[in-house]
Amino acid sequence: MFSRRLIEIASLIPLKSHVIDVGCDHGLLDIYLTLNRKCTCIASDINENCLNQARENIKKFSLTKDIKVVKSDGLQEIEYSKDDYIVIAGMGTATILEILEGNHADHLIIQSNTDLTELREELLDDYIVEDEKIIKERGIYYVIMKLKRGYKLSTDSDYIIGPVIKKKKDGIYKEYKEHLLEKYEKIYESIKNTTLDKKLEVGRIIKIIKKYL
Ligand SMILES: C[S@@+](CC[C@H](N)C(=O)[O-])C[C@H]1O[C@@H](n2cnc3c(N)ncnc32)[C@H](O)[C@@H]1O
């Protein structure tokens, strides 16, 4: 019932935290966090059908009194303090960045389904990566990031590979790096006949990934 991805997301959240789960969908993360990490959760979503599904699941676990369900576009309708943990998982980078615009949270747990380099380039202006995990589920690689407000100078390899991932080199790191390399080599192949600028940029990314293999 609880996917490995959701369990790994939960493992990055300290016990007894107050959590805002933006885009909760089924509400399973909130249920898991309430039962296993003693967290208090607000499960929120923009979509009423998803909220109804979350309400149903929450009821099945008899947690209706414990988990607050709120309809909200991003953080717009949610009151939160800077100590709360904001979780945004299973969405694309553009939506995640839109939701985070103007936020005042100190702690974020982010799992984007799309461009991680762009996500890091934007977020690392205001946040430091405390931890990062790579997991593979049903053949898909997911990177989960734990971020804390702050600033640290970042390098290209921090944006492309991830500052903690490249340091820890643990778990499925090697396999993930091969996957990244393959992805960018395919992109390079597909832009062979385009501008020199694009080729130089992708070529530079490939060089950085190879350096950390
Ligand atoms: C693929 S689901 C991910 C669900 C869950 N977070 C997970 O990781 O399994 C994405 C959810 O985000 C919600 N969503 C998309 N844009 C949103 C927004 N601007 N504000 C709140 N929820 C949003 C969708 O309705 C959907 O339920």
C-alpha cells in the first residue's frame, strides 16, 4: 500500500514534525507519517476528487481526527510556520517552483518527476541540500531532496548530479550515474545538427557526469 518512494520521503522527515503535504492525492504519505513518525499532517490538494480519495483512505485508517484535509492551490490556503516541513512530491519542476514562489518555509522535502538540474538551480539560491536519496521503483529513478533554508556556493556538478548524491556515492549511485550519462548522450545525439551553443552545453554536462563516475 505504501510505496518505497513514499516510505523514503517519510524517512527524511524528523519524528513529530508538523507536515504540509502539497498535492497529497491519495493521502497515503500523511497516513504513513501519522502512524509511523508521529507527525501531524495537513493533506492538501487542488483537486476535489483527490481530496475525496484522501478522505476515504484516512477514514479507513481511523485517522479522520488526526489529519486535516484542505483544498488549496499550492500553499495559497494553508497557514504554516517556518518550522513546518513542506512536502511536494510527484509533480514536475515547473509546478513545484510555481507552488514555492514567495514561500517562507525553512524545511522542504521535494521529489520532482522532471528536470532536477533546473530545480536545483532555482532552489539552491535559497536552500541548502541537507540530504538526497536516489531510489528506483518500477524501472524509474526518483531523487528525493531534503532542503533547509540557507545559502552555500554551488558548482555545476551540484546542480547536475546533486551535492549530497555526488559526495555520498552510496546505494544505486553508480547505476543512476550511468542512467544520467545515457540520458544526456541521447540528447547530444538528437541535437547533433543544431546550434554549437546547445552542443557545447550538453557536452559540458556529459563531461561533468563522467568526472563523477
Ligand atoms: C502525481 S500526484 C502525486 C501525489 C503524491 N504527492 C505522491 O507523491 O505520490 C500529483 C498531485 O498533485 C496535485 N496538484 C497538482 N498541482 C497542484 C497545485 N498547484 N496545488 C496543489 N496540488 C496540486 C494533483 O491534483 C495530484 O493529486
